[in-house]
Amino acid sequence: VPAGTIDKLVDDIQKKIYNSLAQEVTSKQLGEMVCEALKDIDEVAYVRFASVYRSFTDTTSFIKELEKMVKRDNK
């Protein structure tokens, strides 16, 4: 990941939250924003984050997520 990419990701998410004018942002909403941003930056980082954030409890959940990524990449 190029230097500054994660800082830009954080800045972009902060701007998105600020511009939404929402009074509150749930941790679930924030986690989803991070997941979506990581998908575009670094698929390995995304899988690592998602495995913890989404609490994959077995290999089946993990494989399903990888299959979604492969389908997305093949479009």
C-alpha cells in the first residue's frame, strides 16, 4: 500500500461522516465504511479486517467472503 493511502482512507471516511450531518454514527456503520474502502485499496487488508470485524467463526464464512471478492473482480 503506497504511503499515505491509509491516511487518505481515514480522511475520506471522516469527510463522509461529517457531510452526512448525522448526529451519531454506529460502530457498525463505521466498520462497513472501512470494509468498503479497504476492498478498493488492498484486498488482503480487507480480508484481514473483515475476518475480525465480521467475526468469521469458521472457514466457510471466510471462503464465502473470498468467493464474493473473486466474483466482483471477474465482472
